[in-house]
Amino acid sequence: MTLTLSHIKKTFNGFTALDDVTLTAPQNQTTVILGPSGSGKSTLLRCANLLEKPDSGTLTIDEESIGFPARLSAGQIRKIRALSSMVFQSFNLFPNLSVIDNITLGPVRVNGQSKQEAQDAAKSLLDKVGLADKADAYPLQLSGGQQQRVAIARALAMNPRYLLFDEPTSALDPELEHEVTKVMAALSAEDASLVVVTHNLRFARKTADKIVFLEHGNIRFDGPADAFFDSDDPRIRQFLSIYD
Ligand code: ADP
Ligand code: MG
């Protein structure tokens, strides 16, 4: 059971953002997607979650598989989205809802959990991300690092097979970044299935099982993390010399 994108192509008004991209994010592993700005990392992640619709190719998560171009029913989209949850750079919490209400909204409205069940689960998830005392706070009363940890708890509350992270710490200063990467590393150590777009190479070195390196909408490297950091591809060496 994996998340697989096969021969995915995505263009925006004739501009090719993804050009025949094929990759697998194995279950229970941490796949880190690296690459320069504009290389197609976000587009790739968004295709996996159907926030973008590929022009062609195939998306497979668990038993669900879709060949593009496709006309998708709302039900199909819901099914695919239920298999993965996205954590964004900008947290995207609902500012008018308390922390606990942010977390329980999806489980109650979409997954049909009872309010009590969802609140019990949310409390244990808040404990897991180190925010047990913040259930009744509002997002704007929290630091960026705390907000992002709430966003992770919210994503986990949906019980997805995969967690997708799009530069989850890019908006944070280093100390707050660390509290978020600590939570992500703990999830990775528990063998959660993670796909992480990041520029944080320290996190990638410590946590990634597998690295995918994108450039101009193409995959330049796909393999074990160790092999990536030892690669003698001059483009990868150059990238590492800038970000490492
Ligand atoms: P990355 O996340 O690696 O920085 P993106 O996936 O965001 O890259 O973008 C890849 C390319 O596709 C960029 O050139 C970007 O400008 C373009 N792009 C992404 N989304 C859109 C969009 N909605 N409309 C037009 N161009 C887009
Ligand atoms: Mg991006």
C-alpha cells in the first residue's frame, strides 16, 4: 500500500510545472521532497491531494486509483482526500474557532464522529503535540510554532493514511521550527507515512527514509536518503552547498 504518482503532467497556461513525474511514497516511511523554488514541489503535493488536477498520469493511494484526465465525482474526491491530510506553510487554522474546535470540525462534519469522541481524540492529539493546555485558546493567541502543531493535530485527527507537509516550517524562526520538526520526527519514528516538502536539510538528514529531488518539473534524484547526501551529481552537490 503506497502513494504513487505515475507519469504525472501538469501545465498552467502552457507552462509545464510537472513533466512526466513518477514517484512512490512508501507507507510507514518518510519521503522528503527537495528542490529549488519553482521546481514543482507544491504542485506535486497538491496533485496527490487533488488540490490540483493533473493533465495526465495516474494517482494511486491504497486501493484508490485515478487515471487523468478524469471527471471526478465529489464522492471520489472526498475518498481520495480522506486518505491524506495536508499541513501548509501558513497553518491555515480557522481564526474564529478555538484550538479544539479547529481539530474536531473535520472528524465531526466529514468523518461522522460524535462530538465527544472527536473531543477525546483531539485532547490526546494535543497532548501528543505538546499543547494539552491550549485546547480552549484561539489560534491568534498562539505562536506560529504552536499554531503549526495544532495544524498537525488537526491533520492527524482525520486518521489519514498519509500526512503531506508543504514547507511546514518556512514561516517560523529557528526555535519555533525546532518544536515543529520535533513533532514531525516523532511521527516519523512511529512509522507514520509522511511526505514532506522542505528546505530543512537537517530535518531531511535525520528523518528521511527517501529523498526525491525535483528540478524544472522533473525528478533528478529518487532514492534512499543516504545515497542522496552522498551523491556526486554536481547539481545535487551545488544544491547541498547552498542549503546545507
Ligand atoms: P515549488 O513549490 O517547488 O516552489 P510550485 O509547484 O509552486 O513550485 O510551482 C512550480 C511552477 O508552476 C512555478 O513556476 C509556478 O510559478 C507555477 N505555478 C504553480 N501554481 C500555479 C498556478 N496556480 N498558476 C500558474 N502557475 C503556477
Ligand atoms: Mg512550494
